[in-house]
Amino acid sequence: MTPGPAGHEVFTIALREGSDVIALRRSTQSVCRAAGLTGSPLVRMTTVVSEAGESLLGAPGLTARLCLEGSGTIVLAVRLGWRGASRPPSRLLDAAGRLLDDSGLRSAPDGTGQELLLAQRTPTPAAALGELALELRGRLAGDDSRADLVETLRTQNHQLLAALEESQHQQEELQRLNAELEETNAGVMALYSELTSELQATNSGVVALYAELEDKTRQLELAHAYKTRFWANVSHELRSPVNSVIALARLLLDSRAEPLTDEQRQQIALVQASGSTLLALVDELLDVAKAESGRLEPQPAATDLRALLHQLRGTLRGTTQAGVALRIPDHIQRAPLVTDEVMLTRILRNVLSNALKFTVEGSVELDITEQEDERGPRLVLTIRDTGVGIPADELDRVFEEFYQVRGPHQRGRAGTGLGLPYARRLTELLKGTLTLDSEVGQGTRVVIDIPALLPPPRETAPVVRSVLVVDDDETWLTGFRALLAELAGSVTVLTDSEAVVAAVEHERPDVVVLDLHMPGASGYQVRRRLADCPATAEVPVIVVTALEPADVDHVRLAPVRAVLNKSRLTPAILAASLGQEEYTAAARRPAARSPLPSPAEERR
């Protein structure tokens, strides 16, 4: 800081001995008060000036010059100058830098020595700078008193130095705390990195486990499909020879056949009975396979419950053990019953047969209740027996296919473990419930609750009238035909891509399903030819390809109704694409679109 145009020198003192320093302090103190500095700023300024004067005593040509400077606010500046290379202590320079508004050591303006600036801003406006400087000069000129204030100055200096040391101690403590904080932050970051690594490892493990579960799920679904297909195939294959056995036994027992001995007749009757039992098991096995694949649907019709019960009574009477009473009521229904008679008969036969099998004394009884609730009219059939009962921990497992409760009660009693699961599945198909409760040694109770008026199945109309499929993959076409069977009235398959336009023009299908990669013309070329022909341009096209939709050049195909992936094709997706009538209408209207590629571009 140097005096500018608005600077005014107040006094200059040569500092040769201690009394000169005292005079400098007193003069500086007087000027500070006159300039409006009081309290802590005044003490800081006078103390630093006094300490600087004392530390520099003995320097050649040492002088102190006090000036009033400033353009907006008055700055009280003390400039200590001397010749030679002497320097004030670093401790003093540091203290001046902390306690004053401005300080600094520099070379003197004439280049022969050095100058120490000590400055403090004052609250006095600069407009009174000249008058204030003049007043201060007069006041200092008339003040010749040189009181001995050395002891007071030393006391204040010691206090200042003590304050500086305390400040230094606080600074060191702050640095130590900062170091500890940095160390703590480093530990936190290390822990965060470790946790992040562990979380990434855990996520990787979860992703791998999820992928494994998906794979296992696919394997189970495939195994389930194989099992269902196996049941259906085996059932079909067994039915023919079993029917032949029954038919042959019936011929041998016919009264018009050659006479048989009593023993032969008894043996053939056993063959016929065993064949009939085996045929019933095969039929049930086939129905289970159909139910699991969703192909077994009830066929509701008016049902005579009394006749159904009479038939059951006659069928099951021969399987009842001695000492067991079978009670099937001669029920006369009060309200109409509309259900699938065959399914209801099989449900009751399976549950009653199961009860008779494991009841050696007592009774097996069927109760029938017709009731109505918020769901409508209901038919509730309750079967109670006094048989061996089922342990509580196995009540749920008896509805697992092929599961049988182990124990001595199983000896000599053949069975597949399909009776109860099959009965529950048929009950659910009739929109009802089958529940079971039992106690070992006390018997079992089965409750079958079904609607008395089963609604007829919805008739599903084809989504479209006709579809033309263009693809050369015979293996894929086999499954795709089955997928289209319930969605289209008729399906035409074309493996020659060169003949598509003529076939579409002749058949006029509702939709063309087009593969992209085929021998001869590609799907892109076929789509262009269809669009260029006025007779086929408005026929909607669905692209079904092994490529991902993102990898297909949609511009070259425009317009098409949809682009579907072969591996993710489902009946719902295909039905939604086939049934987009609003899209079809839009596609058949002229629309601004990118022009189709030229034949030269088509060959790229």
C-alpha cells in the first residue's frame, strides 16, 4: 500500500533509541483515536507499530513515517524505513499479517534499503482527510510530553504475544483435527469400497442364481410337457389292446358262443372285470393329461341326478367289503342341475371308491344338499366314511399325483395315487371346490361344492378368416400350424417365395405371415413385390423371423403390421397381431412414408 494522490503525511520520527519508540507509539495512538479507531483495532495497531520499532532499533537510518491515505475510507499507514539488509523477525511479520488490515516488507522506493508497511482502515470518511491531517500535525507539534510508558508497553506486548501463541496452539489443534478427519474419511471410503465390492459380488450371485432358476424352471416345464405327452401317448396306446381284451372276453361269455365250463366262465369273467378296471384307469390317466394341458373342458348339459346316483350305486356295490354299509340316497332334485354329467360321475366314483377301499367296517355315506348363496344355486355333496383316516401332516400331500399314504392299510389294495388329485382337478373344471378333513382312526369327510347351473363354454371364433404363411422351415411350420389352428379359419402354407404374389392374388388372404430369410426371393423382396402389385398392396403383412426386431430393416419392410420373433411367439402375441383391425384400416389408406428401396438397393 503506497500513498496515492489523496495521501497526507502526519509526522516522521527518526528511531535511534527506546524513547523514540515510545514517542512513535504515543503519536500513533493519538492519530488512531483522532481517526476514529478505538478498542481492539487501536490496541492492535499501536502494539504492532511499537513492537516493530523495538525489533528494528539499531538499523541504519531507521525512520517511521505516519500517513493518512485513502480514496473511500481513510487508511492509517505507518511506514518504517531503513538502509541495509536487516529484517524484522518472522514472528513479527506473521503477527502483523494476522492483526492488521494490511502489512508487508518490500524494498524502499529509492532502492537503498527496505520498508515495512503497517496499515489499518478507519471509519472516518476520506472527505475529511486533509482537515484531519492538518489538525493532527498541530496537535502532535504541541505535545512534547515523553512519559515513561516502557513497562506498560512491555506488558501489552507480552499479552499480545501470549494471544499469538494461543492462536498458534489453536491452529495446530485445528490441523490435528483435520488430519484425524482425513484419516476417518479414508477409513469410511475404504469401508464403502469394500461394501460396494461385496454388494457387486452379491448382485452377481443373485443374477447367476436367477439365471439358474430360470433354467431349472424351463427344464421343469419341459419335463412336465414330456410327462403330459407321455401320459397321453401311453393312454392312447393302452386303450386299443384293453378294448380288444374286453371285447374278446365278452364274445367268449356270449350265450351264442361255444359252451364253457364253470371254471372257464369264472376266469373269463375275471379277465373282463380286470380289463374294464384297466380301461377306466386308462381313461382317467388320459383325462388327467388333457386337464393338465388345458384340453379337457366341461360340456354342461341338463343332468338327472337321481339316475346318476342309481348308476353309481350299482357300479360300486360290488366293491364294498363285507361289514361295510354303502349309503347312496335316492335323491330327487328340487331344481334343475346343469353340469358335465361324465365329470361329476367320475368325481363321485373316485371319492367313493377311495372311501370304500380304506373302510373295513362301518359305513360310507353320501349326503346331498341343494342350497343357494350369493354365488347362485349350489350342489353340495358330502362323503363320510369310518375308515382308517389320514394323518394331519399328509392331508395336503394326498392331492399330489401318484402319492399314497404309507402304512399297513395299503397291503393288498392296488391304486395309482391319481384318484383324489383327479377328482379335485375335475371339480375345479366344474368351477367348484373339493375339500377334505380327516383324523386317524376316525374316518374322513370329503365335501364337493359345485354350481348347480354351470355356464356353457364360450365359443371362440377365429381371429381371422384366412392366413397365408410363407416360410421354408418345415420343422417350425409344424408347431406354427398348431398355433394358428384356433386363430384362423384356414391356413395356407407356401414354401416357394417366388410364387407369393400370385398366391396372394389368387387366395386373397386376410393376413400374410412372412419369413425374411428364404431361398430365392428374400422376405424384403417379397414385401416389395406385394406392395408394388395393386392387387396385393393392401393385404396386411406380419413378419415372423428368427432375428431380433431391432435387427430388422423396418424401412425396407414398410408398411407391415408387426415384426415378431419366432422364439418368443405366443398365442396371445399372435392373436393380438392378427386381430389389429384398426391397424389394417390405417394400412390400407394412402400414407406419406419413405419410398420403398429400388431393385438395385434390394440386392444390397
